[in-house]
Amino acid sequence: MQNSQYEQQYKKKVIDFFDSRTSYDNDYTIHRALPLLDLVQLKKGQKVLDMATGTGIIAIAVSQIIGSEGKVTGVDFSSVMLAQAQQKIEELGLQNIELIEADAEYIDFNDESFDIILCSTAIVYFKDIPAALRKWYHFLKPGGTVGFSCCSEESCGAPLIIEICNKHGISLTSINEPTGTPEKCHHLLAEVGFKDIEVKTQQLGFYRNLEQAKEWNGEWFHPRENPLLQVSSEQMAQLKAEYSQKTEAEATEQGAWYENLTFFITARKV
């Protein structure tokens, strides 16, 4: 499959995944987003870009800080997510948020348009993270701040899926691999030219109900490759069964642990 064809299919799968989440906001999704705001210097009148804004959790919180003199631009390619965001914006009577339905990885803005650019937990979905960071660098005003969050390579159940597939000769790479350590995040930003890079770590993992945790639908998100697309239905059934057995074997009385070590990263354009 040609790379461009795979990317189109992958992006459609991501859109379909988020479009299916018609009740996205909960304690978990909110609490993993808002810590990013504690690390940036938000002020009245600023211009802020929220990439992959989703239901506007970050955008709405920012808009209430920067006030009517400022403006938030939220970009996302899920119409369902944006509809949820728009409903909340209207209920709150906010006038300083613009929502744009577009692919956050490819949208363009004029150079030096924003004081702050934020992206909560979505940068790993991008095919070319270094290219996205270079664009964000240009979008920022001198002295502007970029802030994003991401998970460790050991998070989100990926290691167990990778382990089981490797036993069957199927080589998978976690979507979290490019930004999966503080050192990798620091390197990506430094290569672009960002300074004053800081990485804060927070464990957001939790125990899941065992019966729910044992179920893996066979999906694998990765912006550049997915070897599981070539797996037969019989082999996929075997992989799912092994995943279920391994999850049950590793569970405790509290349930199945869902690792979610999260990095909150900020940096400055000189």
C-alpha cells in the first residue's frame, strides 16, 4: 500500500474513532488536559492556538483566562468533537473562540500569529511530528510558548499488544514511541530551535474493570504503518485470546492496571 493511501485510511480511522465518542468529557479526559495550562503564562489579550482541540476542554478554559481582548482558535478534524465544543461555547456565552474543522497537522497560519500554541494528548497522531513543531515555531510570535502533552512508551496498553504480536513474528511500533520519554520530547523541540524546554511528569494511570480490560478489538493506531492490517481473521482471534489471557493473569484484586504516565511539555521561541 502506498504511503499516501495508508495515511488517508489512517486519518479516516482516527476521525471515525473520535466521531464515535459522542460523550467525550469526563473526569479523566478533563484532568489529563488542564494540567497543561498550569505550565504556560496565560494573560489577558493573548492569541492562542489549540491544535486538535476536540471538545474544547483546553480552548474553553483558555478563553476564560485571556478574556474578550484575546482570541482562541481551535482546530480539529472531527465534526462530532467540534459540535460538542460549540454546544459548550454557546451555553457559556463565549465570544472569543473560533473553531475550524481541518487537519491540525496540515493547516497553515501566518508567521508570528500566536502567543501560545497548545496540543493536548494529540501530537502522537501526527505523521510527521518534527514538521508540525517546525510549523508551530513559525506560527508563534518571538517569545511565544508551545505546550503539548503525550504519554510514555509504556502507556495505553501498547507494550502488551506489542509483546504478544512479536511472539507471532508481527513487529509493531507504539504510536507513543516518537515522544515516549522526556529526553525524546526535549530533543524534538531543541532540534527545531525552541529554548527553555521543561517536561513535567504525572501518573494518570488507573485500574480498569477486568472484563472490560480483557477486550481488545484488534485496532492499532499508527500514522505510518499497521502490520495488523495483513493479519488473517484466524490469527487475529488468536492474538485477541492471548491478550485476554495475559491481561487476566496480570490483574490484581483492584482490576487491570492501565498505565498512563503523561508528560506535559513547554518550550519558548526566542
